[in-house]
Amino acid sequence: MNVSATHDLANLAQLVKNCTERFAALPAHVQWDIYGTLRPNHYICENKSQLMAYNALFANQHFAKLIDLFDFVFGRFIKLEQITALQNTTNPISVIDYGCGQGLASITLQEFNRERQLGYQFEEVILIEPSALALKEAVKHNALHYTHIKPQCSKFDKLTANDLLTQHHVTVHLLSNVLDLPNIDV
């Protein structure tokens, strides 16, 4: 983890709190104007106001869904499906966060791992996002959590196999914000 990060982000809760306070300080008509431009899972952020508003309005809901998912995957699914690569491993693990936005899923994964004392060594993250502005924020936010970050400013149909190459034998794929996109079929 990069402890030399210079911004005041300690965790996802602090990020959301900061954004919520800044968004709440805006006049109501400005809040509504920004809100009108947001269409979760169907847009690419074009300005910092949208990034701030997304976190203020949707990040807690996104976080709750991710915690439920991680509770299931790391609590029962790995044991039920006998996924040996993730059972009691101390080997480094890579993460690919597709449609990462500002990196909320990859941050939440690290915080979940730490808070539940699971002991996974998530070291590398590949952040894939078509919004250069959101991707820049994702890199900044994840700098506190991963030793190696590989940003990919790209839409899915432009990705190559080389874009998805990881450093480690085990990779966790996060698709938390792409399943509602009309052109994604998994």
C-alpha cells in the first residue's frame, strides 16, 4: 500500500463524506442540474461535479451491494465451490476492476479484506474505465490500497488480451458496474 499518498482520503467512508459535504453545500438548483446529468451504469463522467455527485448520491448503495457480494463470495462460495486458489492462500492476488468508475469496488474489496481479517494479498489492480477523469480518481483512490496499479482508459470492445495481463497466478474480476450496460453480455 502506498502510505505516501498526499490526499486526505483514508477510506471509502471518508471519500463519501467529503463528497456529500461538498455536494450538500451547493445551491439546490445546481444539485438538481448535476443530478439530471447522472444516469448510473449508462454514462461516462465528463466533469468533477458528476464524480462528486455520484459519490454523494450513489456510493453508499454501491458499497452495500459490494459488501453483500463479498460476504457471499469470501464467506461461502469459495468453500462451496472448492476454489482452492483462494482457500488459505498467502500468495499475491491481482484484481481487474472493469468499468471501475472512481475505483469504488476495488477500494471496497481491500477494505473488506482488512476489516474481516481475511489475509488476502491483493497487490495489483487493473482499472478499466472509459472516462479519463474517473480513471484518474480511481488511480488516486487506489494508490492507498495497491502496490501496483495499471490504468486502462478504454471501452470494453477496445480492450486487448495484453491489457488484461496480470502479474500473479490468481486474479479476481470485479464487474460491479457493468452488468446493467445494454451492450455487455456475460
